[in-house]
Amino acid sequence: METMSPLERILRGIALTLVVIFFMFPIVWIFLMSFQTNETILRIPPSVIFTPTLDNYAALITGKLTTAAGTLDIAFMRNLGNSVFLSVASVALALVLGVPAAYAFARHKFRGSEDIAFTLLSFRFAPPLLVLLPLTQYFQWLGLSNTYFGLIWVYQLICLPLILWIVRGYFEDISADVEYAYRIAGHSWFSTFRKIALPLAGPGIAAAGLLAFIFAWNNFVFALVLASADKQPVTVGALAFVTASGIQYGQIAAAIVLSITPTLALALYAQRYLVEGLSLGAVKG
Amino acid sequence: MNDTALSIDNVDKFYGPVDYGVHAVKRLSMEVKKGEIIALLGSSGCGKTSTLRMIAGFEPVSRGTISLGSRQVQTLPPVRRNVAMAFEGYSLYPPLTVRENIGFALKASKLSQAVVDEKVASIAKLLEIEDILGRYPSSISGGQQQRASLGRALIRDAALHLLDEPMGQLEPQLRAVLRGRIKHYIKERGLTAILVTHDQTEANALADRIAVMEGGVLQQFDTPKKIKERPANLFTGTFVGEPPMNVFEASVSGSGTGIRFGLKDGVHLDYHTSDFSHPVREALLKRQKVVLGVRPYAVRRSADGVTGRVAVNQWLGDQTHIAADFAGGTMVLVEHDRTSLEIGQPIGIRLEPSSLHVFDSESGNAISHGEELA
């Protein structure tokens, strides 16, 4: 790295600080809010000095929300469970379907292969709202409304193109000759896929899977329209905190903290794989 | 007893739709005997690697048949063909050490670990990679990877060994040593090998027969000696040989006792009718236009020869390359001694009739080599 003058160093420091504050402030603020009551949150001027309380978390975990108008049942823990189940199942299904498809697209150029791959990618261009109305109709006819199966199916719109396109790139980076060398040494096409292609693309598949998981986890609009309360994930479940007697800011903040924790942990864990995945070039000899 | 290891019969290869795609290999037919080493020699894109990949089973055959021994294999997957291959891009398995990479090819053969280790050690010694057996492919040089890849192919006991540019990344000295050792190894075990190369020295040193390819067409398939002495056409003549053969277009005319080749700039070469056999004379005089070829080693300097002017005089340490302006073109001569010729100095050039290769000016096919018909 080239040396910097003191002035450059200072400017760089300021720029970095601004960026960090810009991105971290909402998260830190929400984290602080989650330990406050509605009164301390809404006082003017706002202050970072308060007596922390765990009431918000307690309410979420017990499922009893006490408001001025009485006690409300909330299904937050169930929503959290739904989020985990829907995201994991969607990504698992997308991997089972997407990885072999990515391999096929990477290794075999057949008539229309580019068109099919592009069509799958185009699902990511279309705004979800565009397809929601017809989808709602179809789901009602098919009896898929408010089922986990239906939601996981729709989540493939999010996960499948992502996994397909990322993993395809990783497969294309593996020299086909490595696989040929394995096949000519007396192995079938399928065992070559399992023993050579999959392990070599492993870090890429892991990275794509984690990315798809985060996208699935953060999805809001599909679940809002296509599922009712008992099947909804946390992103939609948080709406329950907008109650007749006002918005429960403290509980919302606590719910957000709880719901971003899994994705945050995964993202931190995934960093390793992303770096490993990107240094795959060593395969090329 | 059938001693044919491989026979390729009328094979076509199209990339894209058959008959409309890129026609990479055109009606290729050749037979390889057991225990032979064959070199597929040609420039980039001549179809040699496509041919090798069709034999291995990585590229579908568009038309025609490929047989290993007596069984047709063109529709079988690679796993069922029993061929070994060394890849130009090495293609070692990154998670395995060099030792595992080489020994890996023997896994399927169910040999005991001790036998595998012994075989790996002996091939590693042959290829001078004993000291890197414990290392991973990503931590060794290209030349070492190439030798490991070669070892992985040679260690197998396959019906046919395919070697795609097996020594392209090695230093010249090592290449010369390994050529000899590999040839000995293959011959000793009676293996059959097909080598793809664009390096004619390698082809000459290793191969029993060379298949020269160009534009997807097999130009000539013969021993290195025959290819050098009796090139089947103008392409083979100019492609094989270093420095390349000198070629000049010429008109042919005959008088009672002589044959005259008229070159550009009014230069003409006169020969006595007795310099050529009767059939050659007839064949030559039937044509008006021919192409004359002569190897640089065969060009002689002589006071009574045709005049040319020295344009380049290079001493290469063991031989002199002289390029002379001659008949509107360039004539290259190779001499074994250091010659002191000034640039621009006139020299007499003599082409012995026995060293002349005559080609048809339209088809490029050889008409005669020296006194004999092609």
C-alpha cells in the first residue's frame, strides 16, 4: 500500500467514521430502544441515559403484550420459528434444485440454455408486487394459500436464481479438464460431479446458500399476502406491534434485535466462506 | 492376432450442428498399431486436440467410428474406454498432494497400497519430481504440475495413452532428457501412445510415426524420416523442417537434352534430362507450372551456380543461417561452419537435382522427390 500524507490519513479517517456512523446508527439506536419503555423512547429531547429494562424481551418470549388497553397475545416466537423454517427449507430446496442446474448450465451448452438461465434470472428483476395479485388468485384455486409448501415454493423466486447464477460462476471457474481427468481414471459422470465438482465449488455453494438465506429471511411482501398469522415470519409478525392503543416501539425494537441476530451471526460466519470462495482461482493451475 | 490398438474410420467433427457448424476434423482415418508412439503434429486449431478428445470420449463424434482394439467406442463414456490422458492444462486435483494425484489413477485398479507407492516412486524418479510428492498442486510450478499430470497418465496400464502437449511447460534441457526417458518407459512396457504437439522436435524424437494435420485434414501419416524426405504435399514440406523448406514457383519447359525451370526475375535453373528418371521427366513436362522446394540444408554454394545476394548472415553457435535474395524471393541456406559473408555480397547458389522436391502448383501435392516420383 502506498504511503499517505497525514492530511490524507485524517480525511480518510473522517470519511470512514461518517460511513460507519451512517450505517451503524440505526442498529445501535434500535439496540438501545429495545431496553427502554415506550415513555423513555418517546420523551423529548431523546437521551441515551435511561434505566434499562428487559420487559420488552420478556413480553416477546412469553407472548403476552401488556398495553394501556389491556393484554394482547402475540405470536412472536412462533413467527421467529416460521422464519427459521421457511428460510432453511427454501434454501435447502433451492440448493437441491439449483446446484445441479447450475452445473448443467456451466458445463453443457445446449439449445436455449442461455435463454432458460436468463429467464430464471429475470425473476429477480420483476418487482414482487407485479406477480402477487395473479399469484394470490392461483394460490386460492390450488389451495396453497396459507401453507408452508406454498410459501416455500414462492420463496424459490428469491432463492433459486441467486443460487443458480452464483454457483454457475463457480462451476465455470473449475477447469473442465480436472473433471475429465477424474472421469478418464475410471469414474462415472455422477461420481465426478459428487467427488470433484461439488467439493471444489463448495465454498461458492456455501456463500450462495447463505446469501439466499438472508434474502429469504428478509422477505416481507410474499408472506404478508400469501399467509396468515400462524404461518407468517417475523418480518410480517412485527406488524402486530402496531396496536389499537399505539405503536409498541420498545417491543418492535426488541423483535428487530432478535430477528436480525440469526442473519447477522450467519453473515459473520459466512465471511470466511466468501473469502475462501473468491480465492478459488488456485484450481486453474 | 489383431495388432491394431486404435482405428479411426472416416471421422468428422463439427462444433455446432452437423454439416453446418465449424468443421474441425474432416473425414479422418488412421490406424495405430499396438506399441506404437504416434504424434499428431499441427498448428493451433488444426484439429489435433479435437481428435484426441474424441478418442478419450470428451467430445462426441459427429460421424464415423473409433475403435480401440476390436470394440467400437465412439458412443461409450470415457470411463468405459480404458484410456489414460495427460492434459495440457495439467488438471491435478487441488485437494490432493502430488503423490495422491499420481497414485489416485491406480485406485480403481485395486492394487495394494505398497504396490501403488512403489509405482508412484518409480514414475516420480523418472520425471524428477520425487522431492515434491508431498506438496499440493497450488504450491508447485507449472513445469512440476505438468510432470505430475504426465505421471498420473503414464502410471496407468491403459489400452491407449493420450498425451496433450505433455512437455510444453518444461525447460529445454529437461525436455530433452525426459523425451528419451519417456520414450524408453513407453517402449519398455509396450504401451501405445498418441501425443499431440506443435513442436516438431518433440514429434521427431518421440514418435514412430507422425500424423501431420492442417485445417482438420490429415495431410500425411508416416515415419519422421519419410515425412522429412518425401513430404506428400506442399503443406507438410514447409511445415516440417527447421528452418522451413525454400519454395519457389516455377515454369517448366523442356528441350532435347534439358529441362528448364523458369523462376521470377528471369532466373532459370537448367538440368540435364539424365538428372531425372524417365517417369519424373514425363510428369514434369506434362505441367507448365510447378512449385520447387528445397531444404535449407541441401542448398549448396558454388561458383557456377545462380547468383543471389546475401541479405542475412547469422551464426547460431553451431550452424550458420544465410538468407539470400534470390529470384524475387528469399533462399535460406544452412552451413555447418562459420562463414564470413558480407551483406550484399553475391553468392552462387546450386540446387542439386537430387534435393529438389517438386509440387503441383494447383493441388500442392508432391510430384517428385529428387529422381523419384512421389
